[in-house]
Amino acid sequence: MFLPILADIEKAVQAGLDEHAKAVLERSNELAPKDTGDMIASGFVSVADLTAQVGYRDFVARYQHERLDYSHDDGQAKFLETATDELTDQLAPTIGRHVRGVLGG
């Protein structure tokens, strides 16, 4: 009997990517400057094929993230980069957990 295991594995990887990307966004929001909250509210996660994207739609986010000379009273620059760096070691285990669930292990 044919089992479409590859499609199931791909879906499991996507679920793992989505879970991890949401964790990165959550941590990034903790580190980001708060000011009005508009930037944080514009945060998004997108998973397509086997790629995840985490970002902010608010146009101010790029400047707040990249400008190290800005004064951030309630956050920091490089908030998304820092969150990604902090959580990178959790990516493979998160995906692995989802794939093992599909494979019954």
C-alpha cells in the first residue's frame, strides 16, 4: 500500500517552522521598543514551502531595528536578530519533534 509519507513529513516540517517562527516573533516583541505598540502589532510569521519568514510590516521597524544610535528606553535595536540568535538552537529539535510525531516515533 502506498503511503504519502513525504507530504506528511513536509507538513510536519512546516508545522515545526511555524512553531519556531512564532517563538522568535514572541521573543523579538519582548526585546523590541514599545513606544506606541504599532510596530509590535505589525509583527507577522509566514511559512511557505520549507521557508519561514518573521518580520514587521510597520515601516518604522526597519529603522528601530538597524539604527544602533537610536535611544531605546523600553527596548533595543537588533531585536529580531537577537531573538533569532537566541532561539536558533531550538529550531532542529522543534522540527524533529513534529517529524517524529508523523513517523510515530
